[in-house]
Amino acid sequence: MSTAPPVRVPIIKAKVDAIAGQRVNWNSVPAPSNYVAGLGRGATGFTTRSDIGPARPGAGPSAPGAGGDGDAPQNVDDNKFDEEMGNDAGIFGGGMYDQDDREADDIWEAVDLYMDERRRERRDKRVKEEIEKYRVENPKITEQFADLKRKLSDVTNDEWEAIPEIGDYTIKKKAKQSFVAIPDTLLSKAAAEKQMLKSLDPTLSGLTTPMGGTHSTVNDLTAIGEGRGTVLGLKLDRMADSVAGQTVVDPKGYLTDLKSMTLKTDADIQDIKKARLLLKSVIQTNPTHAPGWVAIARLEELAGNLGEARKLLQEACDRCPKNEDVWLETSRIYAKQSRENAKAVLARGVAQIPDSVRLWTAAAALETDTVSQLRVLKKALERVPYSVSLWKAAIELVDADDAKVMLDRAVECCPNQVDLWLALARLETYENAKKVLNKARKALPAEQSIWITAAQLEEANGNLAMADKVVARALKALEEVGVVINRDQWLGFAENAERSGMPRTATALVRAIATYHIDDQDMEATLTGDAEEYLKRSPPCVEVARTLYAIALELFPSKESIWRPAAQLEMGHGTHEQVEALLRRAVQYCPQAEVLWLMAAKHKWRVAQDVKGARRVLEEAFAANPDSQEIWLAAFKLEFENDEVPRAKLLLHKAREGSGGQYPRVWMKSAMVERELGHTAEERALLVEAI
């Protein structure tokens, strides 16, 4: 019994499928392929013939005396030799690749990957440096002229024009041209072809001569052509009026006549023929197909056969008497011949289709006077009283009193047309208009324009408070009937109301919709943004923007960023009283805002010419902001520019002794005052003290 030396057994983890809460049955787990029992506690084990297996030749060199040199490898292929790995066909060429070999290869591969990761950063850095070095040594053409390209932006148009055109100075290999003398036969043939026949052979008979006689005296064909040109010129000269300087033939008019002529080429004629055959097959296959009749009639009109077109349309009217397009096309074709014939065609058409609005409208358009048109439209309204277009066309032809009567009848026939209701309300008196609008609201409860018209009616009659109530009721009533309120649409209504001269209605609409469905965090930005947007319109919507700023100030009274644009709006578009009232409220809510105090004082001084009022504003500003440099300097400027120099000097003295002494501008203004007065010593003393 031979004992094998101990070997290292790699640890192999076997996959064990176990259920949580149950013990693992290790007897059912398969042992690793190279497991040796007891190896962990020092057992060396032994090997038997059954472990080795049947006898087989080894993987090493052949035994001595086996027919060759025992030290020489057999069947060695020199083509598979590698400088590092050697020749696998040598002593280990017949070995088997087992689990240990695979594990060793995996370990070495992991080592190679690890070493490659360690060197990657240094390798990438080296490759990058080599690429940059190569690009520096071998730059592209675009990179070489990059600075020159940037300088091209400074080249003027005149310099561009002064650049000369470059010629082709390249040396190219040009094909050699060889010249061969032309034979005399070719020259004589060409001369004979270009020769002009100027005379006729007098020996020719009368059958072969073009002049019709054997003894013709005209022998020069060139003279014949010149004679024809002379005769034509004489005829044209005879047509001219040499006395008045005017010609019978208009030199420009005949060109216009030629342009108006339609020249049909052979291709156009062939296309017309093909289309005619195709459309004839359409109307023959389906005689009641109205578009086919209209198409073939227009084809004949295009070809210039108006008689054939009228004939086809007459047949179409018989075949398709209930089609509007056929009657309208027939009247159009007959109108080119006579207006009366077109009227007769439309009379037959409305007899066949009495409810056709298009036929009645076309019949009214054929009339030349207003009375006839109104007569036709009234007949049409007797047959088609629900047509809005007929009512509108008839109302446009009558005066205000008749229009009121017709609109009263129109809203009964077409109660769902808001335009007719509003037109009737505009023609009625104040009390009747209110009744009309109340009826319109009952007929159309979801129509927003009726409520807006009602508010404008109240404003037009001086009931401003009632206009606000109508708008507030409108928003509530429309929501109750399920109308989706659009904020932008209502702001558009307010804009239209302001442009139509209804500022109170515009204000009421903005107040009703300004904060509608807006989040609290977006309220300030939305209101101020809309106000700025409406001020940018052309012309600006001042009332809409003023109302938006007013609502924003009611919600955010301590925001200086809202007071300033609101004050600028009033300065640009408001009255003196509106500006003062707004700025007074602004300094009450924002007493620490120096800009608002200065705007109020400047408006008092510059616009209202009230110096005392400006002083009072600045005194209040001093009380609220005792350490403000801007307020000290504004007070000094007010006194100095109004020739109150002692008061200006006293203000600057108080400023220097108080908190204003820390501001360099106060000292500079003090020195400038002394310089203006010519007190050089005091000026120098102040500057030295300031330094």
C-alpha cells in the first residue's frame, strides 16, 4: 500500500437548497470531485487500482527501446511552437485538462486583469499625451487658419469687393490638337450649299417656273422680297394720322389684345377632348350625378363653347332638379348672356327647392336696387324663417325702425342666435333693452356675452354700481349652469370693454376674474405679470393694468416692488390727484422705502410746483428714515435749486453733525456749495475735515 503525499484541496462551495426553518441533510449533498476523507485531520489516504483505473500509456516520452531515442519527443509539430509557452505538443501534450487546471487559469486571468487595471490610468494618460503631441506637430488645415478665419469678421463689404478674382494658373496637361488640311471637294460643296439663287432660268417651261409664264420679266427673288416689305410699310404708314400725331393702330392696345387671347395648343385640345369623353361617360352612366354635369359644363366654358355649356346645364336641371349646385352654375352661365335669363333660372330653382338659402341669396344678389333685393329676401324669409344669414342680409338693407321690427321677429324665429339678441338690445331704449337681455339670458343661459352687454348697458346709463353687481352675478350664474370659466378669456372681455369706452365694466370684469383659480404662491407674480403684459399692448390697457395692480396691493400691501410700477403707471397715465393718493398710501404701508418718499417729494416739487408740500414730504421721510443719505441729499437739492442757499447749508451742516457725517457725498456736496459761493477757505477746510 502506497501513500500519496498530501495535496492542497481547494475549497469548493456546494449549492445547498434549503427551506427556511428546516435542517440541512448533509448526507444528500454531493461531495466535491477532489474530496479526500479525513484530510483536514491529517489523514494521508491511499490509492488502489480501482482509483487509478485500467492501465494506459502515460503522457510522457516513450519507454527506452520502443523504437527510437527515449529522450526525444514524438510527433512534435514545429509550426505550433511559441516563444513564451513553448510547444504544447511536447511532454505535456497528451495531458488532461481537469478542475485544478481550470482553477489555476482563472487565478492567473484575475491577476492579469488586476495588473491591467493598475496600469490603465497611466497607459491612457500616455496615449492621450502622444495624441496631443501628434496633433501639435501635425495640425489640421482648419486649425492652422482658425485665427485668420476669426479676423474675417472685421473685413468690410468694400474690402470684399476689392478682392480680385483668381485665375486658373495651374499647369495642366492639355491634349495636343492636330490640324489637317480640308480637301478642296468639301470646300466646293459647302460653297454650293450657301449659294443664293437670284434668277430663274429663262429656258424653263411655264409648268416649272413659279411666275407662271415663259417670258417672265422678274428674275431676282431677292427684289421680290424687298418689294413686299416696301408695300407692307406703305400700308402701315397710310394707317397713321400724320396730322394729329395719333395712329389708328394702338401700339400698346394690340399687345393687350394679344395677351387676352387664349391660344390652344395641340396638347390642350387633346386634353379637352379626353376630358370631354371621360365626363360624358360619367353623366351617361349616372345621369343624376350633379358634379359631373357641372364639371362638363365648365369644361365647355373653358373650351369657349358657351352654347353647349348652357345646353348641358339645361339638361342637368331636368335631370337633377333638387341640386343647388346645378341651379347656381346654370344661373352663372346665363348671367354672362343676360341678367334676366339668370333670374328666370333662379326662379325655376327656388320653385324646385323653396328652402334653399343659397338660391334665395343668389337671386337677391342679381337685383340691382335695394327695394328689389329686400322684396326677394322677404319672400325668402317667408319660406325659410330660421335662416340667420337671410335675416342679417335683410336687416342690413333697412333703417333703424324697420330693423327693430325685423329683429323682434328674428329673435322669435332664431332664439339661439346671440348676435340677433344683442343687435336688438342696442336698438331699444334702456328699459326695453333690459327686458330684451333678460329674455336672451333665459333663452341662452350659458352665453357670457349677454351678461357683459348687460353690464355695459348699466354703465352707459350711469349705473356704475349696478354694472359691478351684474358682473358678480354673471360669474356665479354661469358656474351654476356648468360653463367653464376661462380667466384669459374674461381678461380679453375686459380689454374689449375698455377699448369700447366702458372702463367701469372692464374694472368689474378684472376684479371678478383676477384671482380666479390661482394658487397663493403664484398670486403676486401672476397679477403683476398680467398688468405688465396689458401695459405693453398697443394702445396700452390702462384700466385693466390699474385694476390688476390695485388687487395686488390689496393682497400684498407691504410689497415695495408692486407700489413702484403702480406709481409709474399713474404718473404716465393718471391724473395729479391719482398719483398723490397712490404715493400717500405707498409711504404709509412702506415707510422704510426711500424710493417711494423721493417719488412723492419729486412729484410735489416738479409736477405740482408745490415746494412747501415737497418739504413736508421730506420732513416725514426724515422722521421715518433718520439715517438716509438719499433723503438728506434730496432735501439739500430741493433748497439749493430753489435759491435757498442758507437753508441748504444748514441742512448739510446738520447732516455732517448727525448720522450723515459718515457719507462722503454729504461732504462733497458741502464743499461744492462753498465753491459756488466763492468761499475757498471754507471749501478747503471742509475737504480737510472730510479726509
